[in-house]
Amino acid sequence: MKLLLATRNRHKVAEMRRLLDSGWDVIPLDDVPGVPVVEENGGTFEENARLKARAAAAVFRTWTLAEDSGLEVEALGGEPGVRSARYCGPDATDRERIRYLLDRLVAVPLERRRARFRCVACVIDPAGDEHVFEGACEGHIAPHARGSAGFGYDPVFIPDGHSRTFGELGPVVKDGISHRSRAMDQVAAFLKARAGGAAPGS
């Protein structure tokens, strides 16, 4: 059965396809026409996830999944939060965002660099009902970027219980503990439970 994935981020598409692994035909927005670009102006991850899911579901009226995620650093009052992808400007690269983050934390000792990745996913079923799931991964920010795996802030995030960053740990380890994997585990279980009652081809 088809599941429209409301993102054009190729890194997220690849990761979420691995994480769902539920027998659904996952279709990213780049493969379908007609879905407008959504301004992610919500004040929370949940609001942004709902905005993106609703925009895609309004066009195709099929099973739709959207998520919003980001990094929250306690010493920065929760920044970058919902602005994680737009930190230090909408056109900044991952490298530039990481540099900006580390510059803001330069005087903050390691023990005060607590942070978490959060992911909120919204699934809209063919009837238009919305279902929300959330996952988080606790950790802290490294003094400098390490590793080339992953994307976004992965090279500076060290999850609890590990000494290496997501950028060093790689996808196999990350997929078992990340914020997105914890949210997608819930989504996959929900889809599996609902699949039996969905109309053929929906």
C-alpha cells in the first residue's frame, strides 16, 4: 500500500525508508507533482508536522506521513529547536550551522552541553484523521565536529551511553537509538495495525 512521505529532504527519505520497513510503498514528494511548498511557521515540531502532512494529504487524500525534528540545546534555551534547519539563515549549509552552534557554545563546559534530538511525526489516514507520534534522543554537544556519516547536526551530537557522535557511529547504530527511529517505530506499529483495515490500493 502507498504511503506519501511529505518531505523533499533526500537524507530523511533514505533514513525513514530504512526505519519504517513496514511493507508500504513509501513515496516522497519529489516523485509526485502538485504539493505546494509549506512554510514551516509553526511554533512547535508538532505544529510543523501537522502543517506538512495536511498540505500533502489535501492533494492526494491517501495515507500521508510528515515529521518535523530538530536539536534542542539546554544551554541555549532550547535553540535551535524548530529553527534547526534554518539556524544562522535559510541558505546556510550543515557545516555553517554546526560552526554557528559551536561558536555559541565556545564558553560552555562539556557538562553543561546537554541536548536532545526530538522528532514529531503526523500520520493522516484516508479519512482525514490525524495521529501524532514523538521520539527523543538525549545526549550532549561535542567540542568539535567529528565523523562524516549522517546529516545535519549528527557530527556534534553524542548520544547518552556513547563516546562517539552520530557522525562517527553511522546509520546502523543511529537507527537503533535516534529520535527519528523511536518515532518511526511507533508509526510503523500503527501502520501495521491499521493496514488490515485499509481499503485495497489506498
